[in-house]
Amino acid sequence: MNLSFALSAGIDALAGVLATRVTFTSYDAGVLMALKGFSATMLGGVGFSVRRARRRARHRSH
């Protein structure tokens, strides 16, 4: 569990460094990126949950 948090923090730090080079700095610079990140997380999480539910349903029916 701790390894996953450390890996996530490292990837986020790298993404921040890379994004800084292509984005301009202003008081609301992170809002659009945060919205995109949140929507990607929600879509990715929902897709994972649907796949897991389908897999569980298949195993229960056998």
C-alpha cells in the first residue's frame, strides 16, 4: 500500500514537471487540468468497476 502511494507521488511529481513546460502560470491554471484529471479518474474507475462486476457475475453463474 505504501509503495503504491510513493509511486503515485513520484508519477504526479513527474507529471507536474512536464506539464509546467507546456502550460502558462496564472491563478486558475490548475482548474482545467484538475477537471480533466477528475473526469479521467471517474471514467477509469467506473470502467474498472463495471468490468469487475461482470467478472463476478460470470463466476457466480458457473
